[in-house]
Amino acid sequence: MSVIGVDLGGSKIAVGRFSNSWKLEEKRRREVTPGESFPAVFAALVDEVKALQTDGVIALGVGVPGLIHQPQGVIHTTPNIPGGEQFPLREKLEKATGLLVAVDNDANCFALASAKLGLGKGKKVVVGITVGTGVGGGIVIDGKPFRGAHGFAAEIGHMLLRPGEPPYPTQDMRGEVEQFFSGKAMGKRCEAARDPNDYLEGEVCAFMHKDIYKEVAWMCCNLTHLLDPDIIVFGGRAGRALAPHLDGIRVELTQWLLPGTPVPELAIETLPDAELLGAALLTSTKH
């Protein structure tokens, strides 16, 4: 028996078939045209799933970059794919494929993969944070994703960091995490950057490096006092770029935590295709 996982993004559809021991058997990828409507993306998704669907496939898990109503599997929002609002993704996929389907936020999938098979394996409370164009989050407790009352938990990128004080001119004055160290935000903070690596390395954006490490530590401090995690694990291109700076972030974090508070492990997840694997793993936590 095997299962299929889908990592759906604003620029791509990645699909993988995994064995019952979670080994990747086959993988496909299709680019998505920027601005393509969700119904068109859905049709392409079904095509890619059917291309990997064999007689031994029993279930399908899908990670979506947006909020998902649980347990219905209905999309609330897809910020990077227009036309996805209120789309009954789980129901339509079950009808199109005949498979048991689980749907969740893509960052929840990342956290689940880390907790089950990555650096968070064997740990009670795992927080996963993906830093790419935006900032996503997932929480796994005792091996199960924590989704909250409506499926909207772990929106770490929308936690307020400095309310009313975003680090660049904007009409949106929330001052949330995503406005500080998402890839999009760092590009606005350092417009001279020619490559995303410039945001955290080298001289071009050096003026903001210490601020970003401090801001990451503040976020981790809030998460630590709220959840008492064993580990906070980072993924995404910008998240992985934090690797050389974790020691400094840990020192900063320790300064802000209340005395005696256990300091969580900070790590960069090394699992390949973690979001895709996590989507497949959703099928094992469906009931």
C-alpha cells in the first residue's frame, strides 16, 4: 500500500507517492502560472495525482498555502492563488480520485514531517516555522497537529511583533512577524539586495542583520512561553539561511526568557521534501 502527498504552492504543484514506510517512490512537479485561478490549478492537481495513482494507493494528503476549515477540508483563503476561497478541496478530490483525502496548511505539513521523521522525532511539542516569501507555522503535540478550534491555529506569521511599527513604509500597520523577516519583508527592508542570500549574509544588508536575529528571538520567546516546545525547527529558503546564526539567536532568546524557563532546541530541518512528506503523513493522522 502507498499514499500520495501534494505540496501545492503559488508557483508549483509537487506530487509524490510514498511507500508504507514513507520512502519516496516517485515524484512529479508542474509549474503554476502566476495568477492562475484555483479551479485551473485544481484541474492540474488532479491530473498530476492520477499520473501517480496506482492500484496500491489508498489515500491522498494535500498541503495548501492558506487557511483550511477543519475537519471539512474547505479552503478559507489562498493568498497566492486567486479564486480558492471556500473551495471544498477535500470533497472534490475525493470525488475526482476515489481516495480518502486529508487537507491541511502546508506549514502544518512541514511541522508534522519534522515531528514524525525529522529533527522533532520523539519530542512531545514541536513547532515548525517556514520562512520563504511569507512566514508559516505548524504545531505538533504528541505526534498530532494542533489546529485549534476552527483549523486556524499556528498562524505564526500573523502574530504581532511590534504593533503599529512595521520596519518599512506601508499602510498595513499591524507590525506582525511576516512584516519583519519573511523574504518579501526583507526585500523591502533592504532594496539594494540582488539575491535573497544578501538578506542575511554579506555587507549589502548588514545594517539589518542584528535586528532580524533579535526579532526571530522575540518570536521564539513568545512561542516558548506559550507552548513550552521541545524544539523550534525552521524550514524554507530564508529559514535555512538562519543556520549560521542560530547560536546568536539562542543567546538573544535566553536573555528575554523568564529566569529558569527551559530553552527549546533551535534547528534547521534537513528532511528532503518535508512539506510533501508531511502532506502524505496527514493521511496517518486523519482519524
